[in-house]
Amino acid sequence: FADFAVTQTTNGLLQIDFAVQGGGTCSMSGAYLQEGQLFRIPNAAYTCTNGLSTTANVTHIKSTMQGFEGQWVAAVNLGCVEEGYWSAVLK
């Protein structure tokens, strides 16, 4: 489980912040593109307080009646790839 916060600006930027298990936070941000009901952030800046600094392809971002959902793929250390999916509920 993680706490998510989403910030959308009027100049076309989207930032997704979330807490990670074991402590720390991560952030994915960048210029978003809208494709119908879905949004994506190609080459999002992906940084974490644990030192991770890379880019991520954030896709399938969608606002729902209960919250929002999406997925990401990012290259991480030594050629590994991180894939994640989220579905967050509004508090």
C-alpha cells in the first residue's frame, strides 16, 4: 500500500508522488499527453529519496469515480526494468 498525490498544472504538467514501503517517497513528473480518456507522460522524470533517478514511461493514467489508476515502465540499475501498476482510491 502507498499514499499517492497527483498535481496537474495549467501549463500541461502532471506530477505523481507516492510513499514507498520501508519509508521514502518517489515522484514521476513531466508534460502529459491526453489520448481520449487516458493520459500518459512519455519520458517522465522518475526520482526517489533512496537515490533512484531515471526516466519512466507512464501510461494509461485515468481518473475514475473512486480515484485514479495507471502504469509505468522504467529502466533501473544494471539493465533491469521496473514495471508497476496502481489503482488509488480518493480519501
